[in-house]
Amino acid sequence: METPNYIKSLLTPTTKQPQGRRVWSIDLQQVWLPFFTATNTMGDTAIPSQAIGCPLRLGYDKTGAVRFSQAGRPVIRVAKEIADNVRLVRDNFTANLLNYAGAVIRDNADSYKAQVELARKAGEPIYQHDKNQLDLALKAKVEAEAKAQAEAVAKAEAVAEAVAQAKAETEAEAVKSKGRKRELVPA
């Protein structure tokens, strides 16, 4: 089985272009709009011209009022017709990837199994390293939390002791002052 050109083209790096609004992580202005214009031209889709002409729309809530994000900016949505067709392309793309993988598994089962085993063995040291690092980090976190909690308890006990001591001194002073006779000072 030979790898189809459309699969090879997916794996070929292309030049980096400036990015605008993205739909399904793909640039709307540079990719989706030219693609859907071409599919409309060829009669493969019937996306309304207004959706292609103005693909970004102001978002509204159920009452018809303009929606704002928590940051205070107006919510901008992609036109429903564009979003629906992007979803269709995404679903078909996923199906094509799975079909290709299935064909490779069917036609080259032994090579595929060997590749899976090779990948598993190659990934094992990384997995073990990350597992060890996570175990150490969790242990350090637990120790730090225990230390912080012990310090908080010690501080609370010290404050409680200081308050109790101050209260005892205040009460002792009150008892002493009750026992003294007060002298009136002439004015």
C-alpha cells in the first residue's frame, strides 16, 4: 500500500503565516473562507454569500441583548453556516484519518504492531521519569503543607498563650487595684 498524497501533504511543513481568528485551530480568513468560496464555486456547498462576506457576528443572549464576556468585551461568534461546515469538515477529516489507520493496520498488521511496540518501549523511560518526578513533587507538596499547617498551629497556640497571659495579667492588676484604697486628690 502506498501512502496517499493527501496524507503526505498533511505531514509536510509549510511556511508560517500571520494568524487571525481561528476556527478549529485553523485560520478563518486565510484558510476557511477561501476554501468555502472554492467549494461554493464548484457547487460542492451552498453557504450563503452573507456568511462568507461577514463570517464574524456579534453574539446575542436569549433576550436579544448583546453578550459581553467577563472581561467586558463583546462576544464575537462565527456565522452558523461557516461553523456547521467546519464541523462537517472536521468530522470527515477524523473519519479519513481513522480509515487510513485502519487500512494500514489491515494491510500491514505485523509492521503496525512492531511500530506500536517500538513506540511503547521508547516511551517507557519518559513515563518512568515523569512518574518519579511526580511522586517526588507530591511528596514535597505534602511535606510543605504539613510544615505550613504545623507552623500555623504553633502560631495560633502562641497567640492564644499570649492572649491568655495578657488576660491573666489584666485580671491580676484588677485584683491589686481593688485592694488599694483610693485617695482623693484635692482639685
